[in-house]
Amino acid sequence: MAKVSNKVKTSDLELKDRLVAINRVTKVTKGGRTFSFSAIVIVGDEKGIVGWGLGKASEVTTAIAKGVDAAKKNLVKIPVINGTIPHEQTAKFGGANILLKPASSGTGLKAGGAMRAVLESAGIHDVLAKSKGSSNPHNLVKATMTALTELRDAYTVAEHRGVSVEKVFKG
């Protein structure tokens, strides 16, 4: 199966950024301790476009700015149908396993921590999500992004198979 690229250009998008986690790293040297910071940032337009980035610097604000720049470089388009996802999806990255299930309108975003930030930035309002395994925010963000990029709506499936949308549902 051919991999479909769903990369997005950043021109004329109104992106909002969310800080997921900041990590302080201490390096002990002969002259004392040196602190550096890493920041995981999610950017999205809340209309189906989302990306993540990791920034590292000796100051928090610089690390966040670098994370935002990195996130803008790998934006992807997610199929969002009526505020939810088109089908159930699982993904694994490192020790993090996640499960995403579509939910009916009004259910809300049932997800925690790092997964919630990614789903909110993507514009998904109704979904049931479960994180199994590691709660490391780095791996949770990457697993959630993997799951979202693997989602396909009926129109994409029909186009890929070369049939009508009605035929996709008939089997």
C-alpha cells in the first residue's frame, strides 16, 4: 500500500500553540551545574491541522520558541468528521500504547495530558481515548500523532480503491 503524504504548508494558517511538557536537564561540570530545558509543543488550527515539535535551549522561552518552529515544520492534515474521528485507531510508540475511539456529539474529549493537547489542537471535540503503558509525554505525543496520521475517511478510501463512496460501505 502506498503511503499517502498529508503534509501541510504553513502559509495563511492561524495556528495556536500548546505547551505539553518542559523538562529540565542538569549537566554537572567542573565549574558547577549547567541547566538546559527541553519543551514539547503542539501547534494546530483546531480545524484538522496539527503538528508537534521539540525545542531544546538553555532558557525556557527559547526552548518553547524552538519547539513552535519545529512543530510548524511538520504539520499534518487529520480527517475530522463532525468533531470526531472517522474510525477506531490504535498506535504504539516506544512504551506508549494508545486507543482512540470516535464518540457521539456531546460526549466531549475524554483524554488526558499529552493526548488531550494533541486532540484539542487538531479540532477533535468528541472522542474516547485511552493511554496504556508509558505515560511519558514524548512517547504519548508521538503515538497520538501516529494514530491521527493513519486515520482515513470514506472519501480517501474510495479514491484510493477507485470506487464510489457508496461501494466502500457496501463491502
